[in-house]
Amino acid sequence: METKLPYQKYILTFICALLISSAFAQGIRLQKYSFGDGLYFEAKEDYSIKIVGYFQPFLDVTSFEDPTITTNAARFRMRRARLRLTGDDPQSRLSWRIQVDLSGTGEVETISPQFLMDAWVGYEFVDRWRIRLGQKNTPTDSRELLIRSQTLQLVERSRVTSAFSTIREFGIFIEGTVPLDRGMYLKPSLVLTNGDGLNVFGADFGGLKYGGRLDFLPFGLFTNMGQYHEVDIMRELVPRLVIGVAYSYNDRMSSRRGRESGTILYLNDKGEYSLPSFSKLGIDFLFKYKGFSAVGEFVYTTATVPADITQRQRNDGSLASSFSVDGVEDVVNYVKGKLMLGRGYNIQMGYLFKNRFSVDARYTHLSADEHSFLNNGTFYNRPNYYTLGVSQYFSKNYGIKVQASVDYVEAEAGSNYIDSSPKVGNEWIFRLTTSFAF
């Protein structure tokens, strides 16, 4: 069946074209070009625009140890096709960014296409401190989500990311850099968002989300913004380390983890919406030295459920008053069973040789609470993931790269096939991608 692309895609493409043409109309000329690092335009007043784009063809094949499943599940698709425009005006201390993904898949697969990734305006109100308003990645997510998709160490981010992260949000973001003695730095961030993820244009059913992050760099700043790239492609001459802690509180959330709005709704006996609140704590690090890199992450989530919930809204809009858990009416645990509750950790490391060939490995573990959507047999219920990958980089600016990985996934009893039918045994996943940037 042919899928028609929604009108938003064409609107976003038109906006990007309009911004580019407007820039040339103001006398901006090409200043420099670096393969993989984009086009850099500059005007006499130091106003600049940078245009970066890349696309990633992607193949994944899943094989099942279940002897009754005789065919593999294979997909070939465009994983990402992104165009990013960033403007900077040092005189007014203003900056802006708009990024679109013409593939529509975003960082995680959703039922509805997601074309708009970033759209924000920033103002540097004092030196080293900036406030941004709009939609962007949130610092309260895990370390992997602070890494640009084009510069990942392995083909895909870990399962910790897909289980607990909101990816992008709309709100106010305050970020700073604080120099300390002996070359050390602190990077604090504060966040106030709608708590509903990206591209929320409909009704807002819950409250706001509050959060922050504090990063500590004991050995100084990374070379060439290496804090936001997983691989040590610059081959740091001295050890570089960032250790971070992040926390967020989503007041009255209406989805599994705060990535959407209005997908899970509850009401009290007055017909008013009564929603659970969601807390997330994360601790992580990134280390680089002479081609070696390591990333570690830990995430823990909890929820509080209001005592006045008496009804739930079905997908068709009708209401139900049953909250059965294992044959017993249990409102609190029924609600928790729809949320991503539990803990997860991810540890990965790799080495980049001088010919820009890298070998990388990762172990990811998810531990679900007794009542959590992490126990869902079709999408989760798989606690352990072992990944081995290889990559070839053809430039320091990620202009062209080829990556492949193999995952071994341990599936617990009660896991399902992709069509929700029961299955037994573990799974193998092979992934292959190429990345082309300008």
C-alpha cells in the first residue's frame, strides 16, 4: 500500500529553502567548506549560517532461535535523511537552529512520521551562559542522546535510550560552562518543558516537566566538541573525561515515558483528568584517550499514582472502570504497568585505529519493575543485549562511514514474535548502515 507523506514535510522543506534564499539575499557568501562538516556562510557583520546534511541507508535482519520461526525479519530503509541550518549573530548574541528529517523516522520509530527535529532560538545573556527557547534534545536524557546521530560509535543507540529517553522536547533550556581551577570545568543545565516530547501540536493533558543536568570535566574540554561525539576520532593526546548526573520530574504525564501527549489517560469520579507523575535519575560518563573511548550509563525511573483515579480512557475514547491486575482490581499497579518503570545500564567501549577503522563492543541490561511496560512480551521482556560492531571512517568529519554490528538478545519466557504471537528462544540482530554527509 502506498503511503502518502503528510503536508508537514513539504512545509518544512519550504521553510528551509526560504531561510537559505533569505540568507543569500542579505549578502551572505560562502566562507569555507569542509567535507562532512557542512557549508559555512558569513556576512561582513560576522553573521554566519552553517548548513549540514547527511543521510543513512540502513539494513537490519533479525533471526530467531525458535525452531518454529523459519524466516528472518528483514528491513531495508532510509534511517535518517537530515538537513540542519544553524545561524549565529555574535553582535546580538543570538543564535538559531532548524533541523528536519525527511525520512520521518526520528530517533525511534513511531506510528506517525516525525519530520521536525530541532527548532529553537538562543540568547547568550552572559559569557558562557545561554538560554534557548524551542524544541531540541533534552539534557535530562542519557549520555547517548547528547551524542549526534551521525557520530555514534555503533550502528544504533542502546536499548536504554529507546526504553527511557524522551529524545526531544519543547521548552526553555538554560546551559552554561563554568571554568574551575586546574583546567577543570562544570557544565550545568536547567530545563522546563511541556513534558510531552517533540512535535506536540494538540491538547496538553498534563503538567510541566522540570529537570537539570550537571556535567563535570576533570581533565579539561574535549577537542573539537568531542564531548558530543562517541568515537575518539580526534585521538585525544591527553585523557578526557566527562561525568554527569541528570534528574527530571514530569508532573502528571499522559504517555509511557513522556514522549507523547494524551496516549494514556485516567480520570477521577468528577470526570477530571488524574494522571501519574514520573521521575527519572541518570548517571553517566564518557572517556577518550588516544583512540580509545568508553561510555557508561545508568537510568532509574519511578512513578507516583494519584489516589483518586476511578476511570481510564480507551483508545477509541470510551471510558472503562476496570483496573484488573492478575484477576484483582488494583488501580496503582495497573497504571504503573503502562509506564516504563525500572532501571537500565549500558557500558560500551571501542578502539579507533590510525587508519580510522574501529572495533566496538557493548553490553546493555534492562531490569523491569514488577509492574512496568518493560515486561511487555512483544517490545521488551528482553533483559540482556550483547553487541559487537566494526566501523570504517573515511574522514575526521564523518563525511563517509560504514558500520556493521551483531546483537545477541536474551529473551525471557513470555516474549513474543513481532506479530505478538508467542515464541521461545533468543534473538540475533544484524545491522548495516552507511552515512554520507556534506
